[in-house]
Amino acid sequence: MPIRVNDTEVPAPEDARVSLLDLLREHLHLTGTKKGCDQGACGACTVLLDGNRVLSCLTLAAQAEGREVRTIEGIAGAAGELHVLQRGFVEHDGLQCGYCTPGQICSAIAMAEELRRGDPSYVTPDIAAGPAAVTREEIRERMSGNLCRCGAHNGIVEAIEAMLAETAA
Amino acid sequence: MTKLQNAIIGGVRAVLGQVPASWLPGGTPDPLIDKRVALGGQQSRIDGPDKVRGAARFAAEVAMEDLLYAAFVHSTIARGRIADLDVSDAEAAPGVALVMTYRNAPRIGVPPPIGLTNLKAAGNHTLPILQDPEIHWNGQVVAVVLAETREQADHAASLVRVRYDAAPARTRFEEGKTSASMPESILVERNRLDKGNAGQKFAQAAVTIDGVYTTPWESHAPIEPHAATIAWRDGKLIVHDATQMIHATAGSFAKVFGLKAEDVHVSSPYVGGGFGAKALWDHQILGVAAAKLAGRPVRVALSRASMHRLIGGRTRTEQRVALAADADGKLTALLHHGYGVKPRHSVCDEGFSLTGRSLYACESFDIVQHNVELDLLANSFMRGPGETPGTFAIECAMDELAHALGMDPIELRRRNAATCDPVSGAPHSQSAMMEAYDLGAARIGWHRRAPRPCTRRDGEWWIGIGCATGTFPFTRMPGTSARITLDANGDAHVASAAQEMGMGTATVQRQHAADRLGLPLERVTVAIGDSRLPFASFAGGSSQTASLAAAISAASGKLAIQLMRLAGNDTPLAGLKPNEIEFAEGGLRSVEDPARHESFASILRRAGRGELSAIGESGAPLEVLKYSMHSTSAIFCELRVSEVTGEIRVDRLVGAFDCGRILNAKTAASQFKGGMIMGLGMALTEETLLDERTGRIMSTSLADYHVPVHLDVPDIDVLWTDIPDPRTPLGARGIGEIGTTGVAAAVANAVFNATGKRVRDLPLTLDKLF
């Protein structure tokens, strides 16, 4: 079964060992998705699979058959205009080297949806009630799977806050 | 060599002490210190849009036809030789193009080591690479597999069988200390500074403290793994590398493979985090050799485990600091004795013993460091080398001394802040450490700090505030050059083989060139990241901005002279001398009479020229030998420590920096914060774990080597004095590394303030607290 990547159908690879990450980078040359550790520890390879964030290094390409993959190349608008979060990353300097950035952005977009659904996190005071308010602590906990070594954390959180404020308005 | 080096540097310093300041670089302060339009603003980084789209191209992302993928087999012993090597199964595995071992590898030279004299050298160690069966460290590459796909290469690598004859290896720190060596010098400073009879003063002092501080092996852990995409074409070498030393890498390839310099092309437009790690290590050399052997392009992309086997990190240190003071808190003796691991094949000095030489006035010093020579992967420079572990020891000791004196820690520093170089007596080019302390203390609310430890608590949490000084020396590299080209529209295009790994290199130099040439930002472009551009030194030692700024400034001076020549006599500028003109409004004008002006476009048009270019170079950095040129910072930390678990939560960090003028407030704030976050990791979690029985690194993944995550990083405030350094280009000193220094001490001092527990061993993990 083919895989839909950013609204385009691509065939699944013949070699069953190929990860979704290597399919994107090495077979499709969609190199915006980054390989940081290839072990599920850094989050740089985060993509959206049917709208949910997944680590594409720990996802076999075969697992994405018949499903919808959205990568950083599919986040901007049809005319190429930056997504509100992409704009926020530039404005708030939520990046330095830029290598963890696509993963941070994909992760945060899915995280916003998790917040909207009311999914609790480790720091949510009342797990049954879900997050009452979107605090910095909530954002930080939920983004902790995306490592940044340059130390752009403050700017990343500010960019996410700006996105949440803009989409809530 | 180092004895000779000591003599030369000592001699030059002595001579320059007598030379008038006006003869030296920076003798006349850079006019752009004050005349700033684009500089100093909040310019967003120009590569930001490409990076947030995922369109910035990194080394492992260059598409090539017929590409082979490399996988490495690493030695599992620390010392000995390969007795038996069976690659038959690997060679027969699907998709394998070849297996390269010492038996069939091309005969190549040893990379020239990084040093002070050869700007085209990048080697991090002095050992031959896959040329013989000898094993020098646990993790050294013993075979390279090339295959059609990464999956095939990884599988085939698992089929290589190696048997070793192991030899006794030195892998234990404590044992290595007993035979440690004492080098003649550390970087450019004489090793063992014995001045003013420190031992005797210590013995006679009113108040003393004496402690041993230890810092572990640490890893740079950039998020982009080391990678290179390599091709040989018609005897010429093309390497798309992830490197913070483009020309030095190209020069090293030329030397190792016996090529002409012009036959080596290294491209590295973006580097996904460097911190000292993105240098020349074995993987590039092996990739180039394997591509040559296979006659096909090769991609090398290291796994996290391979990174830990092949890329050296910050070395482990053990530092004794003993301080003595009179009853008023004036330092009378500073003793700093330490050990750091430096294998014999390593070329990087971890100069932790330099910190105490520059910060505080003191009557006497006894400072020496020893190299523990183990059979390990060569150590390397990591963000803020020397001063990062050095400030942990010195600044914790200062906190201990303040406590022993019953004195506020900031007051202790105020009483001892150096007003000139404490060792040589050389004047500071600019220094305002206490202004930084005042800024930071006001921001963190230092008055809320309880003078007595174990005073503030909130439920299970003990609360504390601590501070520490950070510092890093100014460096400007000679040889870095830049070309400015004016096009027919009068727009400027700057080019230099400088490096971008997140510092905002092109962003800031575009601001600089715009102000230098009197152009609006949108009429300036900056190209970097490619060895075909004019020579640039490495991005290291926090030197790149100053070096590039000097080069662009020099190029602009040459450009002005060329423009005046082209302008001839039919110009409003006719008759003016070079020192009577300045760049303004997209052209040149008279300093005296601004109405006399002609645009670049007009000058070029009249001369019938489509473009005009000039190359300028950063000259010998003699200013650093005449002046004491160090940046300083005051780092503050507020944290909580759980009485139940010993967990530390850092609630706030404040960094106040005295680094000359700030060139871009937005990117500078990010760089300072980034440095501080690396310091936070050093304080709390980071430790490369070495199995001392086997010399093998155990923490070879980002799941085992713990860098700060979002939830670990609080809101960070950064401030700066913004006082210009009159001896530097743009009045600025480098800011890339100082952020990391001082942070671990500030955290440890805050832990002491919270709990009364003094931990002298990093990282400050829970088990060490209660």
C-alpha cells in the first residue's frame, strides 16, 4: 500500500528494515526531517502521522502504509507562506543551528492539538480534569522529548505561546 | 618546542609592553563602536526562514548519484593489536561494495595537528588512521564497510570478526595521576606559575580554604551527528562536511591525501551544532579514503555510538584550589593545582588552570596543571574549554572563602576584582566585572538571599541563591579574510569561508558590512561556508566575529582607495585624501563636507565597471600580547532542593555579561542563554561514563548522556554592560563560549546556600545531596 507524504502518494520501500525517517531522507530526499540520534531519544525526526506526532526513526516505513505523513516541508501554506509557528520561531529566535527545529515545530503543532483535546501531562495538577491552563510548565513538559543543544529553549517556548495565543484569538 | 614558545611569547610581550598603543591593531578605536545603524539592533537571523522550513541543507543531505553508505567497526580493546581479521562474511553480504581495513586502505599521511602556527591544520590527534594493526583506544575504527544502503552497511559491519592481542592499557585516572606529566606550557601560557611565595602566604593567612573539585568527561552532543558526503571527481576531492573549520579541514585533506590545495573543495554552509566537536576526526579521513578505494561517492553519517567512540569530549579534571585571605577578605594566596586527562596523541590543552590567573588581584600565585596520559580517545575542546571546568573550581572556592569570612560573596569579589592583569600587570583593554555583578544582582533580587545556608524553605524544598564569575579570553585569529564586491547597483556582497553553526555569522556580519559601507541592510549579502571563498580561520575560541570583522574592515579600507582611484577627477570627491572620506549613503563622501558625495553605482558606471572588489585580512593579533583582554560575567542562580529526594530544580538563571559591545541583541541573547544552558547541563546531569577497566565509554546515546530538556530550562535573563572595548573591531569581544563558564559554580553555590551541603564533584546528582 502506498504512503501519503505531504499529500503525495509514494510507494513503500522494498526493504522492510527502512525506517520512515530514512524513507523520507534517503529515498524521497525530504531532508527537512532530521536524524539526530536514530534511537528515539532526541525528537529531531518528529513528523505527523495521521496528525499525531511520532518519532520517524522508531517508525518503520511499512507502518505508515495507507496513512498520512506530514513533514516540515508540508507545514507552510500552499503558497509557501510560513505557518504561524514557523514565523514565531524566527521572530522569537527559537533556533540557532536549526537542526532540531523541524522536529520542534512538528512536535509543537501536534502538542497544541493534544492540549486542545484536554490530554493531561505529567505536570497537570488534576489528571482527570486535564490541563486547566496552558502554563509554561505544561509546554515545557510536553516538549521535553525534543532536545535542543544550542539552548534555544526560551525562544521555542515563547514561539509556541505566541502560536497558542494567535490560534485562540 | 614549548620552551621555545614560552621564550618567544615572553619576548614579544616584553617588547609590546614598550610599544605605543597607537601602533598596534585597535590603536585607533573602530568608529563603528559608536556609529551604529544596523548593529546593536534586534535583527532576526537571515537563515531563519530556511531553517524553519527544513530547507537549510546539512552535510548528510546532499543528494548524489551512485552513493555508497559507510558503517564503522570499532575496536573493543584499549591497547594492543589486531591479531586476526575476517571480513569474508561482510564482503559477501548483500549490497556490500567493499570492506576497508588497514590491509587494503590507501596509504595516507597523518592529519596535521591543530596548533598555533598552521592555520590549515585541523587534526585532533597525531595517530595514523587505519594504516596498521595497532590499537590505541577502545573504539578506534578497525574496519569500514561500504554498501548500497545504510541498512546493508550496518548489517554487514556486524559480520566483521576481529580478534585482538590485548596489551596492558592505562585507563584509570587515579593510576594515571602517579605518572602524570607537566607540560612546559598550556596553550600560550607558561605552565607552573609560581609568584610571590604562595605556599608561605597560605600558611600564614588569617582565613583559608582548601578543596578538591572534580569535573567529569563531557560530550558536546550536537543534535546533528557528524556527517560527510564525499566524492572524488577527476582526481579532485569534494567533501560536504559538517565542520567549524572549513579551510583547516581542506588543508588537512590536501596534506593527508597528497593533493594540491586547489583540488580540495570543502562545503559546509550549515552545521547542526558544533561546540568544538565539529572538527576533523577519523570519520572524514576514512570516508575520503573509502570513496577513493571504491571509486564512488560515500556518505558517512555517524551513529550516536560511533560519535562517542570517535569524537573526543571535554576531559575529566581534578583541581585543588586553596585560597588565603586577610581578615578584610583581600586575597593573599591562590593555589590551583590540577590534573586533566590528555592522552599523548591528543593535541588539545584543557587549560583549566588559566582561570585563576586573570580574575582576581592576589599577592601570590602557585598554579600548575598536569596531564594524565591514558590510552583513551583524544580529548577535545568543548564550549569554553579551560575556563568552564576552571571557573567551577575557582568560583566554588571563592564562595567557600566568602562563607569562611562571613562575607557576602559579591563583596568578596568586589574587594579582589583585578584592575590589571594580576600576573603580568598588563592593562585591561576593558573590564567591568563588578558592573556586571551589579546588573545581575539587581535582576535576580540578590537582597532576598539568606546569608546563612539552610534558611529559606517552602514545604519539602530548600531554596537558595548563588552567584559565580564567568570568564573567557578575547581571541582574534590572523589570516581570516573577506572579499567585498560592489555590483553595478552599488550593492555589496561579502564573501568569506567562515562558519555558521547557530551563531548568526552571516546575520551579524551583514549588519556590520551595512554599517561599515553606509548601506541599508537589504543592499548587503553575505556568503560563507565554502572553501572556494576567501580563507577564514575556524569558528572556535570565540574568535570568529572579531576575526571576520577585522577582515571586512580591512577590505572596506582597500575598497575606498580603489573607489577613489576609479572616481578620478570628475567627482565631487576629487582632491580628497583617504582619511578625508567616509562611507555613507551608498557611496563615499567628504567627512568635512557631507554634500560632496558620490554613490558606488555612479563611480562604477562612470568608470565603465560592472563590479569592484577588494579582499582584506585580519592581521597579527598583537593587541592580545600587550593588553589583558578577557570577558567576564556574573552568573546568578535561584533553585530549590527537595529534602525528600535531593532533586534540584533550577527556577531562575540570570547572566550579566561584560563582553564589549553587543552586535545583535537577539542573536547575542540566544548565544548567552545557550551557553548557560550547557553550563546548567554540566551542573546537573552531564557525565560521559567511562568503564575504567576497559577504557570503553558506556554512555553512548542521548538516552544515557543527559543534556537539559525543556522542563529543565527555566526562564533565563541575560543582560550586558555594552561597554565598548576600544582595542577590538566593533568594540566587541567574542560571546560564544563565556555563557557556559561560571554556571556550574553558580548552581553549586546556590545548592550550598539552600542546603548547607557543599558538593565539589560534578554533576550535582541527587545521590550527592543527602
